[in-house]
Amino acid sequence: MSRFVRASKYRHVFGQQGKKEYGFDNVKVTNSAWDTNIVAASTRFISLNWNASGGGAFAILPLPNPFTPLPTGFPSKLPDLIPLARSHTGPVLDTDWSPFNDTVVASAGEDGKTLIWKVESGVFEGWGADGWEPQDFDPVARIDVSPRRVGHVLFHPTANNVLATSTGDHVVKLWDLASPEHAKVVLGGHADAIQSLAWNPSGTLLATTSRDRKIRLFDPRAGGDPVRVGEGHGGIKGARVAWMGDRDRIVTTGFSRMSDRQVALWETGGLSNVKTITIDQTSGVLMPFWTDNNILYLAGKGDGNIRYYEYENDNLFPLAEYKSSEPQRGMCFLPRRGLSVGDCEIARAYKVAATSIEAIAFIVPRKSDSFQSDIYPPAPSAEPALSATEFFAGKTAPPKLVSLEDGAITTGAAPLPVPAATPAPTKTTSAPPPAAAPAPVVVVREEPPAARSEPVRAQTAPSDDGGASAALKEENARLTAELRDAREKIRNLELQVEAVRANARKAAALLDS
């Protein structure tokens, strides 16, 4: 056993629960068997799937803070009747808050509907006062997603008003909330129920896990079929997925064929397994949460503890555990731009127990009162990088980041394409020529078919009005098809270029070793 301790600035991170009166008690948590996190949070509000009769409902409450009391006059112990978001006719299965508007939340229901809600600023005024009567929330938009259930909702991380929904038909549908009459993109290929979905930080790729034991990566610009499919965990129960920041790595949790709980790392090139760790043999589903401090938090349903690990060089190093005697039914994490930097808080979890919601701050112990820049990388900002129209038209932009010190907005790293799946080179393998492949990508991007064809459309339009309309529609369809083919060629060329580069790097590393 080594007598040296691995150096890490997060080695002494600890979890601190807020006082009981800083959270909520007497909550009525849903009894639905569908597996989601149950709870979601913005930097102002928290939503919780509620156990309500006469259809589905969820609660919207002010955000608890582990360091300060609830807003003046707001009760810690909730009354039996509170305002609820009630318009679903079946149980609410999932909720998600917009990353660009802390007052907008989407809900998914067993009734096959997704509803959009907006929380008005004065909605909580007068709670508990004499004569106060609860007024339920009303949705601002309704989307008929599927004849079957909608299991998950997830907002896009960089494009405004873009929402992903998973359905009981085993597909993921992407919506523009400005025109929700029809889904803009439908992602298929799943042979069984979808268990989780996650966007990468730039929103160019979507990862899913499914009951068919497969992991899939989708690029919505390349069509509805997955660009990568790989074997996941051996068990069919409760697999989850999360992106590990802007790296070409994803992390999943699940079960082995022998019902061992596992956490696994995968590279996105060929979805090959990098590392699998067996946690224990408990039956609760593990919920993974990644933060930009390179820390992975694992919270098991039915567990009282939260494990956390630091990622470094494709290894997960255990840091510590937050332990509690009260088991959790669900959990979510606060967006990082809402953290209390003065308390050296690097992450905050909201734990749903049997009848309560409590905030748990994860703190790096520091004596200095100044801003600790080494533990606070820029966080995703509330400013979108793209509109929905730009995203569905094929535009890509890196996320906008905000400094937690002064609020300055910067641009994140450019999104990377999915590397192609290639066999690892051996020491006798010669490195491929590194400079030959990138050129075709540049040529294709500079000459999109639509730009070249626009003058032709104006010159060849016939004089007859009816004929002109038919000709324009026909040419528009042709140009659209050409543009789709060009984008697919661009993606394939990018994959080839990245494969050559990755192969060259691996070969060089092996030859140098």
C-alpha cells in the first residue's frame, strides 16, 4: 500500500445539510413507479412530482437555501392544500427548468402531454395569511407528444426554446416551443423503453440509455438514427447517463446481470468501455450528477448517502461520502451559477425524502474570504448561444459561460465532433499521414449547395403564375434534399478527420512509450 496521498484540492470536500426549518416538510411525493429524479431546480424555484388525486400534478416552491431561512412568511411545514400545477390528466413523470429562464418549467405526463408553465413573480405572496386560498398554476402551452406516456423532458443547453421529450413509443422528439404543432426531429432506433437522456454541453449530441441494454448517441443534424450504438450494462434495470463536461467521455450507472450496482466510463468514439466499477449490491437506482469541478456525485434511490468521486486520467478517485439516516426518493442539483461562492460551495443537492425536501451544500473548506478562482471554473450562463431556428437549421455554437466572480460572459470551447470508432494502433502500426484529410471539410463548408443554387431559381422561373409556384416548390424540395445530403457528407468527413487525428495521437504515444 502506498504511503503517499494523492494531491487534490477537493480531498476534504464535505456535505452540509441546512437546518430543518430552511427546507420543506409535509410534502406529498408522487407514488408513481416511473423512474426519474422526481425533483428539478432552477436558481429561483424547485418543482416536485406530487401525489394528487383527480389527475397528475406537481408542486412549484421557492428554492430552499442551506445557509439562509425561507422567504419571510413562507412556512417550512407546508399546509395540506397548496397551489399545484394540475392540468395533466395522468401522473406527472418528469419536470425540467429552462436553463435560460428561471421561471419557465416543462412537465411530462402519463397522459402523453408535455405542458409549459411560467411562474409569475408574485405567486407566493400572502401564503399562510388569514383568508388565503390556494390558486393553482395554469400552463402557457400544451404539446400533444404521443398517444402513450411522455417519460422525460429535457431542455437544450445552448439553444433557446428547444425541448427533448422521450415517449412510450421508444422515440425522442425535439420541439421548437415557438411552434409546437409538430416535432422538428424524431430520434428512433430504441427497441425498448428509454430510461434516461442527456445533452452534451454544446447540445450537438444527445445520449440515451434504454431497457434494451444499449447506449446510443444521436446527432440531430445527421437524421433520426443514432450515430453510435454500444452495449451498456448487463442488467435491464434503471440505467442512467451523464456527459462528463466537454470531454469525449460519458458516464453511466446501471446493474450487472448479477444485479451489482455499477458505474462505467465510456469513450464516445466507438462507445467502448474505459472503466467499470462495482459499487455494491443494493437494489436502488443510482442517479449520476457531473459538475465542472471534475467531480461525479452518485445518489442511490433508497440510500441515505451520496458518494462523490474525482475524475482524473480515466480514473474515478473516491473523495468521501455524505451520510444520512433518511433514505432519498429523488434528487437534483442546482445550476452552478446559483451557488454561494462566499461559503466556498461547489455544488448543491436537493434531496427528496419521504415527506421533506432538504438542501445539501458541498463545501471546500477554505479560510480565506476572497474569491477562490481555482475551485470555480466558469459556469453555463443564462444567455442562450442559439435560437431554436438556428439550431434546427444546422448552426452550431459553443455555450456561453459566466464568471462566478464578476458575472462576465465568455464563450466556451468549440464543440468537438464525435470521433470515429477505430481500432487502437499497436507499437508496430505506423501513424497515418496527419495532414491529408482535413481539406475536404473546408471545401464543402465554403460551398453549400443552397448558396450556389439561389440565382438559378430566380432565372428559370416561368412567367405563368401557377407554373412558377409549382417550379419553385419543386426546386425548394430539391435544394432541401441537396442541403441535407451535404450536411451528412460534412458530418462523415468530420468523423473521418477526427478518426485520423485520434489514430495518429495514439500511435505517436505508443511509439514514444
